[in-house]
Amino acid sequence: MNKNVLIIGCGYTGLRLATRLIERGCRVTGTARSDARIAAMQAAGVEPVTGALDDAATLRRLVASQPAAVVYFVPPPRSGVDPLPDIVQAFRPLGLEAFIFTSTTSVYGDHKGGWVDETTSVTADTSNDPARIWAERLVLDAGTNYGMPMRICRISGIYGPGRTLRPLLQSGRYALIKGRDTWVGRIHVDDLVTGLIATWQCGENGQVYNMVDQCPHLASEFANLAADLNHLPRPEWISEDTARQRYSDDEFYRKVSNKRIRCARLINDLGVHLQYPSYREGLPASVAEDCASAA
């Protein structure tokens, strides 16, 4: 697979994706801002591009990499201008195989424990993530209006090596809310990488894919197992009033949002076989990898 892939926002998942692609013979270009992340990219064999995404010179360098596929991980900014429209326009003439926009399952909002899938209505007035909904619409409009190969991956909570709640549990920052033990969805980072590659190679233009495993679970189930595996105290339960004082409005909303997410398109349409169909397999494997790295 001697093709170039551009990863815009090559962070935790992006670096795992880049490593997998390089193993398969791809050339990978990635963007990052921190020196530590750039060093990690270079060590993995990724060609780094630095600079602000709204800078014309940076955009020219990204386009000059002539990617077959673009994976866009950058979340909408909290303030200022979103660079996404300029990036989409810059790649419009290139004849990409796929432009994959990574969104989140937070756009579904709170369904009080009910099931959602990609056909569930998503509107700004039922979600606390209107910027992401706007970005999704921009991406899909580019596919409709310009014939660009736009695909959206709505990603649930990502866990994996280095992402097992350990720092939050150690600090006591992670807490459960009394009366709000919500249904949540997660996906192991390596299964997410598999899903992203399948979206490029097997996905349908203009389609949305949920990136989540096959086992919705209660927040306490994951947190308690994470604590046990990391040999840490289980998280405390706090009142809703205390939670509102402790967390920002966005953090509180994420913690009480309650839904079960289906991944039928990931399995049936993209043909992905999950290595970790639930956290019960994936979380112990992640902690074991952390321990092996620390040894």
C-alpha cells in the first residue's frame, strides 16, 4: 500500500494510526504543535508539518504532500476561527480517496439510557456540541456540493495504553455521581485505528460511522475495573451538587449524558472484527501493555 496519508492533528490516536499505516507500507505526514509530539512522530517515521492550520504556507505544505487520504482529528476551537473550511477547500481539487472527519458520539446528546445509531437525529438544540455538529454539516455539504469523498467517524470514549484512567484515579479527580451511573460507550484505540482504516478503504462517501465497541456499560463498571487493575482505590461517589461545583458545564454534561450506542455499520458495512469487543478484554490488555512498557 504505497500511498501517502495525511493525519491532521496527530495526537494519541493519530500516532497509533500512523504506526499501523507505516507498517502496511504507507507514507504518513502529520501535523502537531508540541515539541514532544513532533519528536514522537519523527521517531515513528512520520513526516511532521508544523505551523498554524489557518496559515496559507502551512496549507500549501499539506497539499504538497499529495495524500490519498486525509484523517482530520482537530476539534473545533473554543474561540476564534475554525480552520476546517479552508482545509476542505484546499483539498477540494486533489482527487482524494477519502477525507475522514473525526467527530464524537457526544453529538447525539442525552437519550436517558436509550439506544442510538447513525440514523438517530442530531440537532444543535438536543446536544451540547453545536460546533461539532456545524463541522459535520460543513463536511457533508462539501461532499454533496463538490463531490468530495467525505466520511464521518463519530468516536466514543477512547481508551488504551496510557489511557486507563490511572492519573485521574490517582489524583482523585475522577468521581462517580450519585444517581447518575450512566450508560457509556468506549472503544480501544487499536480497534479505532482498524475502524478508521476500514472507513478509508471500505467506507461510503457521505456516510457516518459510529466508532464504539459492542458493549455499552455503566460508568462505574469501567472505572472500578480500571482502579482494580491499576491497584488504586475505587472512585468515590459524589452528589450532583458537588459535581456541578467540581466540573465545568461541559464536563458535567458529558458525565451525565446517558445513552447506549450501536456499532452495526462498523461491523456489518465496514467488516471490522473488533480485537476488543468490550472493555472487559481491552482494559486488562491496556494495563498489561503499560506495565510492560514501564518494566
